[in-house]
Amino acid sequence: MTGAGVAGAAVQVAAVGAGAPLLVGWMRQVRALLEGRIGSGVLQPYRDLRKLARKQSIVPEGSTVVFATAPAFIAATMLVVAATVPTVTVASPMDGVGDLFVVVGLLLIATVALILAALDTGTPFGGMGASRETTIAALVEPAILVAVFALSIRANSSNLAAIVTATAHRPGDVLTPAGALAFAALVVVIAAETGRLPIDNPATHLELTMVHEAMVLEYSGHRLALVEWGASMRLAVLVGLLANLYLPIGIAGAHAGAAGLVVGVGAIAAKTALLAGALAAGEVFVAKVRMFRVPELLAGSFLLGLLAVTAAYFIAPRGA
Amino acid sequence: MSVSALIAVPVGAPLVAAAVALVSRRRSLSGWSGIAASLAVLAAGIAIAARVGSGHVVADAHLLRADAAAAVMVIVIGVVGALATFAGVGYLDAELADGATTPAAARQYEVLVQVFLAAMSLAVLADNLGVVWVAVEATTVATAFLVGHRRTRQSLEATWKYVVICSLGITLAFFGVVILYFASIHAGASPTSALDLDVLASRASHLDPATARLAVGLMLVGFGTKAGLVPFHTWLADAHSQAPAPVSALMSGVLLSVAFSVVLRVRALADSALGPGFARDWLLVTGLATLLVAVSLLVAQRDLKRLLAYSSLEQMGLIAVAAAAGTRLAIAGLLLVVTAHGVVKAVLFISAGELQHVHGSSSIADLTGIAARSPLLGAAIGAGLLGLVGLPPFALFGGELAIARGMADAHLAPALGVALVLLVVGYASIVNHGAAMLLGPARAGSPAIAVTRPVAVPVVLGVAVLVVLGVVGGPYPHLLETAATVLGAR
Amino acid sequence: MSAHTYATLVDLAAGALLLSAVLVVWRRDLQATARLLAVQGAALGAIPILSGIRRGDVQLAVVGVAVVALRAVVFPKLIAVRLRGELAHEREGAPLVNTTASLLVTATLVIVAYALSRPLVRLDASPAARAAPVGYALVLIGVFLLVTRRKALSQVVAFLVLDNGIDAVAFLATLGVPVVVELGASLDVLLAVVILGVLAGRMHAKFGGTDLDELRELRE
Amino acid sequence: MTGVAHGDVARPVGPAPPADGDSPATGAPDGRAERAPGAVAIAGVTTTALGAAGAATGVVAVVRGIGPIHVGSLGPLAGVTLAAGATGGAFMVVVGLVAAAAGVYGIGYGRHGRSSPLQLAAVPAFVATMLLVPLAGSVSTFLATWELMAVASLVAILADHDRPAVRDAARWYAVMTHLGFAAVLVGLVVLAASGRADGLVALTSRAASASSASRDAVFVLTFVGFGAKAGLVPLHVWLPRAHPEAPSPVSALMSAAMVAMGVYGIVRIDIEVLGPGPRWWAIVLVATGAASALYGVLQSSVSTDLKRLLAYSTTENMGLVTLALGAAMLLAGYGERSLATIALTAALLHVVAHAAFKSLAFMAAGSVLFATGLRDLDLLGGLARRMPATTGAFSVAALGAAGLPLGAGFVSEWLLVQSLIHSRPSSGTLLALVMPVAVGVVALTTGLGVAAMTKAFGIGFLARPRSTAAFDARESPAAMLAPMAVVAAACTVLAVAPGVLAPGLRRVLLDTGSSFGAPPHLGLLLRLPGIAGSISPGLIAVAVAVAAAALALVAAVARAGRSRRPADRRAALWAGGGGPLTARMQYTATSFAEPLQRVFDDVLRPDVDVEVSHVEESRYLVDRVRYRSRIVDVVEARCYRPVLGAVATWASWVRRAHNGSVNRYLAFGALAVIVVIAVAR
């Protein structure tokens, strides 16, 4: 644990926490522009959050502590994830505390918290969204783990810093068949995890198509703000992670000074913006798939991950 | 008491009781003398076991002979005999009260039961193989009218089948005895003692193999008839289901084992005359076939007493397979199974008799919710069935465990596997039928069950004996091991 | 008695045994089979008597006489008594296999019996022992009769043929088994026959006949 | 608390529970009369005392071993030998602690039962026999105690034998467990015969010299037997019947402790005594484990019966344990000692964790059953405010069962995955093929496990009550809640500080054979030997808690600072503005799992039945539509039914051969004469 690491972790958390809504705004703006709309500007999510935070929060009668505390729990989990995932620095003190599997687990537990909150309301919408989200989450989990497995083979560790450092030392290693397959798998998985097209449509309010929205229908006020903030952090963390797994340029090392951290923040911001823009651009060209086609998509992702693993074993770049 | 007098007790005491029953006009006297005779048999068995050690004793005139194996069988006869005669008193009282039988028929019953016990004792104690045969055939004669005691069409049918099928089988055994006698004389034995067990054992290696094969084969089939082995198993279920419950207990629990103890003697003889392969293969095939048939008929059985009869068949199949292994442990386990099976069958047949008496039927479909209606009888039958299928802490488990280990030692693990698969099917059937009768609510209109003392005492005692035998080591298992050695186990 | 005469007489007795057995297979009428049984018993009893005379063994001769009394007189008499009250069609043996086939089977069984008794004859070449295969044949024929006869009494007859066969082997091959065994065995057989007779009587009373096909209530 | 104060929409008029729906306040699971508490209390106290004593003995065994003690006066023809090393001791501790909790729980639970004295006595007997199995030091003693355990549990299951489902479950259980016993019996006697010894310690040194054929036979047979006890596919069919139908304390004992005995058998006999074997042994374990894990979790995720769901989850978890054991064997075979050790540690840790969270889950489910008489999730709901303690306990258990971080099952699954992903590509083709698939299986299992547990908790405890019985539920008595609280605490300790088990685990691993090396470091930071990998479940929990507290604080401060924001308000559901809702409009467990069921249609093969009846006037007008969907156990339908059918057919042939004809019977005999003649010739 170094001072730079602790500072880096704090910067990471701050950057993710503060920048996540911006990322969402950026993606919306990219879509709007590509669709020929003016868009509401990249800062709109901040305005939404501020508005929600000032409004009265209504708790449905009959709901329990689960409903009341889930938003805070979700946001807190995301902050911990943000501290763990190497976005700005590879020297976060949280790195040894939680590896990639823990990160995946924390993301999943946040999902479960939201599912339970949705069920807690007892509405048909909540149940519907929960049911769909559960199905997706259950299938995303194996896909993401196998893809991660493929990436961890190279570093021979599942600790994120180790993987990222290994890539930083030998950037060419990711350009293997295994790396490519894993990348494809991860893109699908991230789309599913963050409720993006083609799995879920973040902009819809139509009961037949929505998953995430159906679950949060009963939320209002500051609780809704926390839920939305948590969702944006999830997006930011995953996109940032994907970026650093494949292109760890500029990430701060264990002994980086303040300048290093600034560079790190700048680098990750640029990479995320680029990647998120690409994802948003991609979303313009796809439609949401039917709910019952989603498993096929995720199974495909799982298969890609598995292929990546076997490729990593059998087409090892340097015979390891 | 001198040893040769002691050996005569198991044969003599029941005959005395039979005479008492024949002349006595008082039912209580004949009843108690019958029980006393059985207890005398038991006591004599224990005394013999204590006296003979690992050797054997031959009484005067070479008529009777006792060793540890015979002692075990006498003990089994005594224990089951005591339980069955005790229950028999109650059975006759109930039948007389119902007007289902006459005092004369009741007296006939008591006489024949004692003659039956005497014949069985003679069969295990006779020195001469010919006399053994006479005694075994005498059991058929004694039990014929016991099976037919109730004089219904069905019991008549059962008796006819019993006598004809057993007579055919046992006559074949006599044919075997005659041929063996011939072979023995040609092996240099004197005509008067050519069939004595010790003479046969000492001459075994000189017997002409071809003749001996025929003789041994016929004897195995023939004595196997009375042990219920395939293919002469067909009399068993009919006779056991039609006989009065205490007689069923004796036939199922003791007679089969007594017959099988003769098979064991023949096996020992065959091993030294023909090498170990002949009897082993024969017993293995017959045993597994018996198991297969028994288990198949257990699956969809509809009658409680037939169920019990086929489970006896199943046990005989297992015993035959164990005898095939022929190791000390296997034979000792076999004898433990014989003992435990005798007791458990006494418990179950006596209980079944009570149920039949109450319901007027022994059809499984008619017997429901017994555990709820009579906790005592329900628990006894439940314990009996669990004991019967070989679960601990009941004694059959210890026996079967020893058999399994013995068979593995004898490199018969595949056969053990086959036997166990069949036993599991039998287990499943018995558990199924048992659960149907014992558990759940009783069907509306089921009569009340009032368990009388002549039923309760032997049933409870029997279960207790079963548990003690199953849990405690000590002298009895030691006796069994000695007996196994005496029977030529390796 | 010369050795030759003895051998001839023993062979004759053995021949009578076999012939009577074959005739039992042939004839359907139970009364006739009862008479054949008497002949068979007499032939059987003749063997120990002859041996006893030849060897001067009184005990053996006495046993022979007893055998004759039991098997030529008592058993046929028991059957005849049981038959007396029955209708004509009840006296039919009613085999499951027709007569021609039965006779063919009998011929086969006799050949099997000769083959089967080879080891015994090899061990003992005395004239009596050479006739022992007849006993084997009787045993096999007895089993065959038992399997194929459907009347209660015809099964008793079959059982007796079987028993005669065993006794024949005993007398021919070994001059009989020890007396105690012989006595016990005879007593047992007597009791068995008596029991079967009583049962046949009860059957007649309950079923109105002794057709064994009636005994099909106890089945799986 | 009254119903209205709960804020529920209305008292549901939905289906009433099967028995006694209107007065569950009397508390009896099936509306039965109360029984004298004395006998129940004695049974419960005895159970707890036995459990505590067993756990203490287990600790002694772990620390310095016990025996061997030979008692010749017990056990005919064999004697009894008692001995236990660290492995046996560890399992004794697990069993003992579960029993101690279940005993106290049973005092509260049994107050309204109708068990006969025999059945009450069966529970402590069951515990005693389970404690004796690891103590058994010889083949004979092992077999005897093993079967005694089966008998005692069988009697314990039958407490409620008036219900047909219980009898059915008992029959299946009796037969399957006996089948397993038969396999173990043959396997162990062959082992004893080839090692020429009865004692397990002696066999451990001699088994290696047995012929490979007999070693293979012993392995297959014992694995079949132990697998049946552990509820592994395809021998699991008894488990989802017996575990739910047993009284809940017995369910907890069976599902948490007894299945562990199956694992004990595999570890003790197949790994310790038999020692290293050919690679296919390991593959068999991995494949069976994987199949069990997947099948169990799939069935669990679509199950609507709370206890049945938990039972299938037991199959799932035992599958994971078996997979871990297989991986340990495989890795050891490839010389990867440290990875093999991690896998073995994962298996052992998971057994402990499973015992904790599954016993807690069954106790909580029993508490629900006690309060409502219901196990059907489709009729439950709204318990969170009616039974807060039970709900809390179940949430801890479900978190553990789901294998999520902060849950008791996470660390062991993490260890398992670590052992799977770290085999080097150069190690061997087989490893490179097996490991990715195994990782995929574990991952899918975890995902579906989350779905199953989310459903159980979300549908069963949250939302609104779907029946009057659930509506009127009351919290269970303290005798039930206290042990649940203790076990929940244990679950939490296992989740955040698994290091407490480190000393015991070290001894067990040393006992298990030379193929395994030093155990992973299980301190505050979980570090793996020879591998760059670490987590700290404790610190994660702290971090999440701190972050959540900080957020709450921020929200509170922000609100105090800005008076413009009004306080939270409770209001009726909005529900998309759809008007007043009834409880029947909620998602049920069935509908919740429907998408998953659809995804795995080919495996689950639900039996769907749509029945449309038309009005008389016209075929074009539908009067009513009945839809029935039932999920049967595919393995049972495909593997067991045909066998049972074949047995029945064969039996009917044999029956027909015995048609009562004397002549035919005599002909059977004549056949024997022919055979004798043929043989004698």
C-alpha cells in the first residue's frame, strides 16, 4: 500500500462518482446527434439528479426496509467497485481486497438489491422487471466470469491490477485471438449489465420492453437519484475497466505523483469517452431484441468467452 | 447329565410333550408342557454348545451326534419353538372360542407341533445321513396336517402341493443317499456305518467322483427342496400362507434352516469329495435363482403371509449364496442370519396371524393404518420388517455384513453385487408393502386390534432378542464361528 | 441257488419292474395301475429275498418279505379302497401328454437311465448291480408320471413308482441300506401315502373330484 | 401489529392454505392439537447435548486424533472399532454444531407437532449415528453406523406419516439410501478383502497395493454410494422429496449435516484411503459434480415449494463440493500441489459454509411453515414485516446460498474458481479442456443460484401476502429464533472472517495425503500459496458498510441543510397509475421463474397442459381456459420410471409362471433332475 495508491483510489472514486453522469450525458448526446436531434446537452443528467434530490421521496405503503435502503446500498457498492477497479491507478489499496470475481460479485449483489426492492413493492411492474432482470443476471454471470478467466490466464492472476499491469508491460498480448474473442464477449456482457441496447432500452417507458425501468417505477426523489447515479457509475466503471484491460496507457503506477494521477484521470476520461461514444454510436444501429432472444445473445457471449479461454490455452502466444 | 443323554433331550423332550398332549384332556397342561419342551430344547442346545467346544460328540449306538453347528441349530429350534408354542396356545384358544376348530383338532395340532419339533431336532442331531433323511421327511409328515389344520379348500390345496412337491424333492434326496451309500461302501466303509457323517468325511476323498457327483447333486436338490431352493420352491408360499401362524413361524423360521443345515453338511462332504468348485457353483446358481424368483414375486405381492413366505425364500437364496462362499466368516454370518431370521419370522408371522384373525384376511389391501390402530403391533411389525430387510441394529444386519465380507474374501464380489441388487429390490418391495400397511390413516370401518398376551409376549421378546443378537458380540457369535469351522469352512 | 439261476431270477425281477413301470405309463385306468403296482412291489420284494436266500442272510429275506407286504399288498390296497367309491371317469389317469408321446419319452428315459448308471455299474460288476439301471429308469419314469398325471391318485401311483425305483437301486446295488434307514424310510413313505390318500378323500369331498386342475386357487 | 397497519392493499381473498387456513394463529403447522412439551423438550435438549458433545469430541479428534479403540463385546462377528483423525473430527464438529442448533430449534418447533415418542427419540438417535460415522475406525463399524444413520433418519422423516407425500418421500428415501448402502457395502468389503484388513488406518497403507481392477471397483461403488447420500445426480431423486417432507429440524439436519456425510465418505475413502488414482476418477467426480450443480440449481430456480427449492439447492452445493474434490484429485494427479490444496480447501470450506447457511435456511423455512402452514411460495409473501427475525435469518442464509460476496458461500466458491483458473496451459491437454468447462459450470451455477435465492426471498418474504395464512402470520417463538440467530451469526463470521477455520483446515489437509500441500493463508487477507491472488471478505464488507453509511450521512446532512426538500412520505402504490392493486396481481414464484424455465425448456421439460372449454353455443367463444404447468424431475422420469417399469414387467412374467398348477410346479422340479443328470455325467 503506497500513499500514491491511497490517493489514486480516492481520485478514482471521486472521478467515477462525479464523472459517471457526464458519461451518460455524453452517450445520450452522441446518440441524439447521430439520430439528427439536438439533444439536451451532456450535463442534463446532473440537472436530473439535482432535481430529484430536491424532490420529496415517496415510499409505497407496505414496502419494507429493503425498498428504503436499496438505493444507498447500490450506490455504496458501486463506490467500492470504483475504488477496486483500476481506472486511474493500479495501486489501489483495495486491489488486494477484491479481485475481478469480487467486482463481478459486487455488481451482481447490487443488481440483486434492486431486484429485491422491485419485488418489495408488490406491483406487477416490479415483479416483471425483477423477473426479467433476474433471468439476465443469471445468464450474464457465467459469461462475464468466463471472459474474465480468459483475460486472467495471461497474467496468471485474477487480480485486476495484475492483469492491467501485465498488459501495460506487453501491450501486444491483447491482440491475440483470445483477446479479441474476450473483448467481444465483454461488450455484450457490459451491454447487458448496464441495461443498454440491445438487451434493454434505457430510454423506454413501455412495459413490454423495459427491464430496469420497470424495477424503479416506484422510486422517487433522492432514492431515485441514488439509483440512477448508481446505474451511471456501473456504466462508467465497466466501460473504464474494459478500456484499461485492453489499452492501459496512462494509468498511474504504484509510485506516481500528483501529476501521474492527473494524467491517469485524463487518460481514462479520454478512453472512456471514446469507448462510450463508440458504444452509443453502435446503439443507434441496433434494435432491442425480444426478451426471449436475450438468452441467446448471452449464450453467444458465454461461448465467445469459452472460446477465448480455450484459445488462450491452446494458442498461447509464447508457449507460456 | 452325561453328554449322550444331553444330546437326546432335544429329540426326547418334545416327544414327551407330544405324549402328554395326546393323553391330556386339559389344554393348559398340554400347552405348558409344549412350551416347557421347547425351553428344554433351548437349554439342551446351550448346554451342548458349552460341552462340545470345537470338537464333536457321538452318542451311544451312533444314532445321534452333536457338534457346534448342531448346537446352533438346536438353539434356533428352541428359541423359535418357544416363541411359536407360546403363541400357539393363544392361537388355539382363539380358534376354539370362534368355533373354528374342535378340541380334537386342537389336540392333534399340539401333538403334531411337538412331533415336528422332535423331527427337526433329530434332523440336526442324527449321525447317520439316512436317519437325517428320515427325520427331514418326517417333518413333512408331521406338518402336512398342520398346514391343512383349517380344512378350507385353500388349505387343502396347499397341503396337497406341499406334500407332493416336497415328497418328490425329498425322495430324490433319498436316491442320492442310496447312491452315496453305494459309493461309500465301495470306498471301503463298513455297511453299518457307511452313512455316518464322520465315516463319510473320512472316506470322502476315496469316493468315486462320477457317482459322488450324482449323489451330491441329488442331495443338494432334494434337501434344497425343504429349504425352499429353486426349483422346488413352489410349495413354500402356499404352505406358509395357509398354515396357522405359529406353524408358519416354525416352518419359515426353522424348518427351512434345518433343511439348509443338511445342505451345509452335504456341502462339506462335497468339498472334500469333489473339490470346492462343485458345491460352490451349484449353490451360487441356485441361490441367485432363488433370490431372483423370490424378489420377483415380492414386487407385486398382495398377501401379507405370502409376502413373508417369499421373504423367507429370499433369505434362503442369500444363505445359499453365502454357503457358496464357504469362508469361515461367511458361514458364521449365514448361521447368524439363520438365527435372526428364525426369530424375526416368528415375530412377523405371529403378528400377521393376529392381523389375519382380526381382519379375517391377510390381504395387504385390507390392512391399513396399523401403526395408528395398535402402536405395539405396528412397532413390532415395523421393527420386524426393518430387521427382516437387514437394517441395523437388528441381527440380520450383522449376519449379512459378515456374509458380504466373507464373499469378498472368497473372490465372489460380482455374485455379491448381483445378490445385493436383488436384495435391494426385495427391500424396496417389503418397504413399500410395509409402509402401505403400517403407515397413514386406517381405512374407515377397520376393526379394532386388541393384542392379547400370547401375541404380545413372544413378539416383544422376539424383537428384544433380535436387537441383543444384533448389538452384542460375545459367546454366541463365537459359537457361530466354531460352528463354521466344524462345517468345513476355510 | 447257483450264480446263474440267481442272476437269471434277478434279471427277471428287474425286467418285471421295468415292464410294470412302462405299463403304468401305458394304461390310463387307475384300477389297472393299482394292480400293476402290486406286481411291481412283488418284483421289488423278490430281489432282497433272492439275495437273502443266496447269501443265507435271513435279515435280508425278512426285509424282502416286508417289502412285498408293504408294496405289493398295502399300497395297492390303499389305492383300490380309495378308488372304490369313484365314478368310472374319475378312475381315468388323465395324462397331460398323450400315450404315444409318453411311451416315446419313457423309452428315452430308459436310455438316459442306462447312461446315467454307467459309473455305478463300472464300480460293481455283480449281476445284481448290472440290473441297477432298471432302478434308475423307474426313478425317471416316476418323475415323469408325477409331472404329467392330473389325478390325485395317479400322482400317488407315480410317487410309488419313483420310490420303488430307489428301493430297487438300493437292493440291486448294495443289498439295501442299513435297517434303521430302511425302516424309517418305509414308515415315512407309508405315512406320506396315507396322508395323500386322506387328502385325496378330503379333496373328493370338497371339490367333488380329485382333478388336480381344480387346485389353482393359490397362485401368484 | 394489525393487518391494516402493515399497509397492505387488503386482506387477500386468495386461496387458503391446505389446512386450517383461518386460524393459523394457533400456530400448528397442520392445525393439530398441542402436545405435552415435556417429551419434545427432552428430545430437543438431548439432541443439543449430543451435538455439543459431538462437536467437542470432534475438536479433540482434530487436535490430536482419537483411538483406535476396539470394543469386542459389541457388533457380532466384527466388533466395533472407533477412531477419528482430523478429517473425521472436522465433520463431527460440523454435524455437532448443526445438531446443537437444531435441537433447541426443535423444542420450539415440536411444540405443536404430533410425533410419537419413537419419532421424537429418532432425532437424537439420528444425530448420534451421524456423529458415529466419522468415528468409525473399521469397515464393519463404518457400514453399521452408516446404515444406522439411514434407519434413524428414516424414522425421523416419518413423523408426519398421515400425509401421503411423506410416505412417498420415505419410500423413495428408504430405497435410494439402501441402494447407496449396497454399493458402499460391496465397495468397502472388496476394499477390506483386497487389503486383508478391517481397520481403515491399516487399509490406508495397504489399499495402494491392491489390483487396479479392485481399486477401480471400490472407487466406483463407494462413489455411487456416497454420491447417493450427498444427493448427486442421478441418485438425487430422494432428496427433493425427503428433505422437504421431514419436520424442519430434521430437514436442517439432513440437508446440512447428513449430506456432508456423503462428502466425508468421498474424502475419507476415495481420497484418503484409496489414495491417488487414475485420472478418470477425477473426471468422474468433476463430471458428476458439474451435472449435479447445474441440475440442482436449475430445478431450484424453477421450484415454487420453499423447502423443495432449498433441497435442490443442496444437490447444487454438494455438486460444487464434488466438483472441487474432483478438481483437487485431477490437479494433484498433474502435480499441481498448491492448486490441488486450494481446491480441497474450497471443498471443505464449502461443506462448512453449506452446513451453516442451509441449516439456517431450513430453520427459517420451518419457521414460516410453523407460522403459516405453507411452503408454497405462490401463496406466501409479506412476511418481512410480520416475521422480521425469520426474514432476517432467511436473508442471511439466502445470501450465503447465492454465493455472493458478503455471503457465507462466497469464499469457498472463490477458492474453487481460483483453483480452476490457475492451471497453466502447459500442464496438460486434459486440464485445458476440463478447467474452462468447470469454470463455466461454476459460473452458471452461481448465476442461477442467485436467481433461485432471489426468488425465494423476494417472492416469499417481501411484497404482499398472497393468502390469508400469510396475511395472518406471526413471528415464531424465541426457542426457534434463538438458534437461528446463532447460526446467522455463524454465517456472518464465515462470510467475513473464514480465517477462524484455518487451524482446523490445516490439520485436515495434512491428514488427507501427501498429494496436498500447505493450505492457503486464511487471515484477514485471503492469500493463496504460490499464486498472485487475494481477497479480503472482511474488508469488502467494511468498505460497503462504510460507503453506505457515508451516503446515508450525506443524504441526512443534505436534507437538514436544505429545508426545501420535504420529508419522506408514505403513500399508496403508484403502479403505473393502474388503480388499486390486489395481492393476486403480483408476480408469483411461478411467473417469476417463467423466463428461466423457458430458457431451459429442453432440460426441464415442463409438463404443460392447456385445456380450453368452449361455451355451448359456439365453438368460437371460449368459456374458460385452464393452464397447468408442472415440472417433474426429468432424471426421475427418464431414468427411474423405465427401470421400475422393466422390473414390474419381469415380475409379472414370473408371477404368470407361478400359476398354481401342481403339474407345472413338479415340472420345474423335473428340470432340476435333468440338470443334475447333465452335471453328474
